[in-house]
Amino acid sequence: MLEHLKKIVSIFRNRYITATVLFVLWIAFFDQTSLIYDIHLTRKENQLKAQKVYYEKQTQVAIEQLKELQTNPANMEKFAREKYFMKKSNEDVYVLVDKNNNLVDTLNIKAK
């Protein structure tokens, strides 16, 4: 054990090795742009890129729905019933959800 400690101390007596080790430690942990911070930023960048792809797909879906609504008035009524649960004055709308509060089905039953 003592021999290993003497070897380590003798290595760090060289000022270039000591300076290099201190520099690496400083860059890795203490600097404003440390490696840990850089890894954090890289992860955040990847998350934001994934969100960008998701929102671009959602934008395309919304554009397609808008075109569909603008071309056919019957589609507008279907969209209002399915997305916003709108109903006519003489009917009842029942919304079914599962355990996770996700929409299962909607039933439009005319009132008597």
C-alpha cells in the first residue's frame, strides 16, 4: 500500500502531469462549459428535436383536417360532433371513457 502511494506521489511531482490532471478535472467538472453541462445540453437538444418532429406531424394532421373541413360542410358537422361533442337540440350525447380517462366511444342517441 505504501509503495503504491509513493508511486502516485512521485508521478504528481512532475508539474506537467499535475497541471494536466488539474486542467482535465477543471474542464470536466468546474468550468462553466463543463463536460457534464455539455452532456446535459446534448440530451436537452435531442428532446427538443423529438418534440419538433412531433409538432411538425401534428401540424400536418391539422392542415389536412382544415382542408377536409373547408371542402365539405358535412365534414364540419362530423368534426364538431367527434372533437367537441356538439349535439343537436333533440339528442343526447354519451361519452365513454376507460380507466385511464381516455375516450373510448361516443354514442349519439336521439331523445324521444
